[in-house]
Amino acid sequence: MLGEKILDHLQSRSPKVNLTNPEVTVTVEVRDKEAYVYAESLSAYGGFPLGTHAKTVCLLSGGIDSPVACWLFMKRGSPQIPIYVDNSPFTDEHARQKAFEVAKKLKGWSTGYMRKMYIVPNGENMKAIQEKAPARFTCLLCKRLMYRIAEGIAEKENAFGVVTGEAIGEQASQTMHNLFAIDEAATRFPIHRPLLGFDKLETEAIAKKIGTYEINIQKDKGCSAAPSSPATQAKLIQVKEAEEKLDIQAMVNETMKKVKVLDL
């Protein structure tokens, strides 16, 4: 019936049916007593509607990886609450502004959900780590501390885990040995790493699709606290021994008091 209608409507153009190399493909989708007719299909990103799975908090920076990790979890239906760990004065204001712009871009993918962003002041903690712990463990101790603070925010928000943009071997702190060493610090919530097996090109491709890449590649100071020779195969027992020189719980408690919330 549809074919007849199309042929009648286009009589003046003498249309012909071509099943092997058609100029236009017309599709009919029949549902119950209704039929839907269309000649164009648009590709979507798939996944689940936001809110169909539990919300999580996401450690979000201005870098390429973490926004993609956050987006991938939203794609699976998990609303995100972004957390930016501010290492000033070891980083600059532009790094913080990039993270805020990235969060606003992600908000566009999560209408009705992503309304705020946590800003965690971590500069004083970094100074203490530099003063009291071996330099090669600086990034590992920082990440262990970040996990604990993120868990505190997750508990406050009734979230169900912490999302990070870590990928195997992407940085010195992301070797298998080091991921094992920092994982032990998370005791209350799971750490979710959707990019674990991705390479940089795969991550960049998604970042370009979701609109965060152009923000990510803007230059910033980076973190000057990062050591020149970081540990790449740290042993957990050594990291914990270094951590004993710090009053970790007091650092977490004091930082949680100073956490700020920004509206997106």
C-alpha cells in the first residue's frame, strides 16, 4: 500500500523500485494499529535514561579523561555529581575554570540532574605530603586522600561509588601496581574506572563527540607538586608506611569542612 502511494505521488518523475542500490530507502515500522513511515535514521548514543541507575560522584578535572569517564557513566543511566580537587597554589586558576566549563558542558547531557559541583581545597594537604613523605609517593598519597574525601561526599549525597578517569599506564600513578596501592584507601564505596582499558585516541574520540575536547586542550599550569621521579611500581606496605607520617583522618575531616559547592 505504501509503495503504491509513493509511486502515485511521484508519477511525474517515473520512479522505479531498486532493491540493490536505491536512491532513497523508505522504512515502515508497524506497532499495533499504527504505522510509522520515515526515510531518514539518525544515530543516537544509546545507553539508558538518566536516573535508571544509582547516582555516583565523579572526580572531574580539566583533563581529557575524567569528563569522558563521567559521560560514559551517565550514558549507562547513572547521574553524576562532579568533584574538582583544587591543588592551588600548585595549580592555577585556569585549571579550575576548565573543570567548571567541562562540568557545564556535561550538564547539557544530563538535563535535570547535574546541578552542582564540589570544589575541594587540597593545597594545604599537598604541602603536608611534600614536607613529610618521600617525593616519589606524592601523587599516590594525594590520590589516596582524594578517594577518602570523595567517599565522604558520596556518603553525604547518598551516591553509590566514585568514578575516575584512570586508564592503565596513562600516567605514572596509573600502573597496575600503583592502582592497587591507591585502591586500598577506598573502604566504603567502589571505585569505578570506565576508561581502564582505553587508549588515548579512543578517549579523545569520545571527548570530541561530547564537546569537552576543545576545553580540555586549553593550556594550564598543570600540577607543580608532581615529582620528577615518581614511583611506578609502589608496594602498598611502603605507601602505607609513608602515610603514617601524616594525620590522614584529621586532613580529611578538616578538608571536608572547607569543601565548597558551586551551582552549575
